[in-house]
Amino acid sequence: MAHKNYSLFHSAMQKLASSRPGAWFFSRTQHHFDRVFLSLTNNKATMTGILAGLPVIILTSTGAKSGLPRTTPLLFIQDPTDPNKMAIIASNWGQSHHPAWYYNLKANPQATGSINGRRDSYIAHEAKGNEYNQFWQLAVDTYVGYPLYKQRVGQRHIP
């Protein structure tokens, strides 16, 4: 599959975000920016969606330790053959550890997600085998950062 066609601006923003300095910066600030965008757009848009042109789900999971609701905007990958199936990639900006939401979903797989203001319930599972390979290829075709993140994580498997 070929990479999706993004505007020059969206492509530049994706390359910036996936660079080492960009990933470092955005991994520490993105969620703050997204909270502002979500508030201004009634939970319908994020900075990632607007500036990078990427599909975003607002995931609400239950904290693995706290039991409290945890909301995180995440890039999602839609299954082109089944619109009810999607994947979120636990790349954590290419860091050496999994993101907190990954542990939350492992402990409590029931979650809610909002896409463009439409909220649904989901049950998460970790993709393996052919399902993993299919979604990984779709992820690489969607966002240029994923192959770079895979190189940076070393031995860590990106679920």
C-alpha cells in the first residue's frame, strides 16, 4: 500500500512530530494542546487532527491502578474492510516503554472512544499474527512516524 496523500503542510507537520526533537517535545506537550482544542470544539477536534491531518479517537479507559477514568487523544487506524474495527498503536512516540493507556486497557479492556464527537463503547484486545501485521501495515501507510518509532524502541515490541 502507498502512503496516504496528505497536504504539504500536513506532511511537514508529521515529519516534524516524528523527528527525535519533535517526538520529545510533542510527547510532553501534545495532550495539553489537545485539551484546549477539544474544549474549543466540543470534543470534535484535536491539534493532531487539525495540524497533521491524522484520524484521532478520544479514548477513555479505566486506570489500571487508580480505577479512575483516563482520557487520551490517540491516532487510530481504521480497518478498511470493517469500519467497526480499528487499532491504536502503543508506540509512545518511540520511547522505550509502553504508554500508560496500554496498561489501562490490558487491566480493563472495556473503554469508550469518541471520533468526531460520536461516542461508542469498545472492548480492546492486543492484535497478534495476521491481524497485527495487517494493522501495522495500515499504520505505516497512515503515519510516517511509525517506522521511525519502531527503530527507536529497540527490542520493545510495539503492540
